[in-house]
Amino acid sequence: QVQLVESGGGLVQAGGSLRLSCIASGRTFSNSAMGWFRQAPGKEREFVAAIRWTNSDTYYADSVKGRFTVSRDNAKNSVYLHMNSLKPEDTAVYYCAAQLYYSSNIYAKGSYNYWGPGTQVTVSS
């Protein structure tokens, strides 16, 4: 069993920054990835960013490239999402997700096995 807990969400003005954290417990990840997704009211949950656990390859949605950075700390079983130049359209609940076994489709939420409860990010204009 795997537990994921996000933290770091909050209210920020447009142009501001936040750092989200996700701590994983219950197992040590090897050949897998950690991802961040978000869901705004009335919208589908969408991919934001992901990082491979072994080689640190990173992946981003076009809407956040150049503004968001995903990183990880293997020793702490943690992954982070550094969000800069935030926009009102970034407002959503942000979820951390764990991909237990390697999948080439790192962008699909269906390829992730475990999910955190989410943390709210609100960007005011």
C-alpha cells in the first residue's frame, strides 16, 4: 500500500509563486514515476508535470512549460512542484500521483496507481 500526501497549496496573487510537496510512504519507488495533475471546477483532471524516479527525466504540459518545475528527493521519497508566474487559470486542486510500474504513457492519469487527496491552489487576479 502507498500513501501520498500533498502540501503547500494556498492563495496567491497572479505572478506569484508556490511550491507544492508530496511525500510518499509505504514503499520505496524504483522504476516508476511521480506526477502532478490538477482539476479545476467543472473540468477534467489534467496532466501538469511528471518526473521519472530513476533518471529524473521530466515532462510538462504545454500550459506550464517555462513556469513550473518538478523535482524529487529520493532519500525523502518526496516530489515537488515549483510554480512560478502563476495565472488565475492555474487555479485548481493539485494532485500528486505515483506510477508504480514503468509506463511510456506518463501523461495519462490512467497509468498512475496511487493518488493523494489533493491540495487547493487559488490564484487571484
